[in-house]
Amino acid sequence: MLVFTYIKAVGKAGINMTFNISIPDSVVLSTRQSVVQFEAEAKVAIAIKFYRDEKLSLGQSAELAGLTEFEFLKLLGQYGISVFRYEKDEVSELENDTDLAMRYAHG
């Protein structure tokens, strides 16, 4: 059983938190990864989900994943996750503006 333990510690950069998630050995073994690799990939998966769900900023997500912001941006691109966060009405307006610009350019 892989266990991430919750510990609240204050360091130079502020508060670092570790928490407890129990993952069956069979799950970890089925990924054919070491525990260290599994933990790193789990952090990245959580960071991507929280970024996509707009619970964390780009910087916070990159920090959670243990990556630079640039590395995290590249990773988001690999997963097809846009870094542009527009409301639906804004997307519609952008599409209309793009269409008008294309017609004007080829006009």
C-alpha cells in the first residue's frame, strides 16, 4: 500500500503540506513504475486537473507538479488543455472578429 501522509510543516517558503492518500500496491505495480515515478506522475495529474478546473493558477499548478511554468505550459499543450480562459460569450465574439478579419484580409 502506497501512502502519502499528511504533515503540516512551516519552511522558509511558507507552509508545506503533505497528506495521506492510500493507493493499493496492485495499482502502483500495474503502472510498472517505481513509487517515486508514480508519486511524481500523480502530482502532475492532480496539478493538471486542478488547473483545468480553475482551482489553481498556472504558477500554483506548476509548483505542485514540480515543474517550471514553461514546462507546465508545454505539458498542458501535450494534453490539449488551453491556457486561454475565456467565457463562452467571449469565445463567440473572438470567432466573429476572426471571421471578419479573415474576410477583410482576403476581400
